[in-house]
Amino acid sequence: MEAYAEANRERLGQLYGKYGPGGEFADESLWYLTHQPASIVVCERLDTVPMWLTSVWDNEIDAETVLERFTQFWRFGL
């Protein structure tokens, strides 16, 4: 995870700078993943095994919209 975070430092910084705590669009009720340290793992999984993540997320967590919104931010919203 450390290597992934280092390789994506700028992109992660943009994500958290825009949607994370203190960011321009920092509405935790809408984008709570950007307020969680575990979101780095979500970003890595989106880049590495997106279909697996979607499957696990849909089976384990009842918040499909949250992952869809976060995926859009990570892929296109920076």
C-alpha cells in the first residue's frame, strides 16, 4: 500500500484536497469515503481489481451509490 500511495501521491492529494476534510467540496454526508483513511485502499482496488471491488462492495455493504460516486471522483473528478 505504501508503494501505491507514493506512486499516486499527486492524484491522492488532488482527491483529498478537493473532496476530503477542508476541501472545496468536503461534504462528509455525501462523500464520506474521502474522509476515511481506508479510502486509499479503495482507490488501489479501483485501479487494480475494479470488478472484484464492486462485487464485494455490493455483497457486503449496502451503499452502492457511495462507491459509484467515489469511483467517478477517483477516475474523472480530479
